[in-house]
Amino acid sequence: MKLLILTVAILQSIASETIFEFTKSVDIKNWTTIDDTVMGGKSSSRVKLDKDGNGVFEGHVSLKNNGGFSSARLNI
């Protein structure tokens, strides 16, 4: 029971923070993707804005050449 109370107390003390807000006019040049091509894989992805200003991370993850990952990153 003490562990549960401690866990709840810790979770309540964690503050949320917005790191990026997508809008129709926002500049997304600091968003980059990293795919398994850095290790010989065949995956590909991109970050873009849709017509409503939502951030979209899209692409294709391939298992060829022992690949299988893709990620998006904000460089701040």
C-alpha cells in the first residue's frame, strides 16, 4: 500500500509541458526523421502538415536488410 501511495504522489507531481504546437502556419523545419537506413534498412518516413495544420508522421517501415524502425524528432 505504501508503494501505491508513493507512485500516485510521484505521478501527481509530474507536470506536462507542450514542446510544439502544430498550426497551419507553423514552420516544421526542425522536425526530422531517422529511419533504419542509417544501418542499411529500407524504411522511409517524413513529417508534414496536413490541410488543417495537424502534424503528420507517415511512411513505410520495411523489414528488409534486418531493418524495421522509423522515428520523428524535434531538434530544439
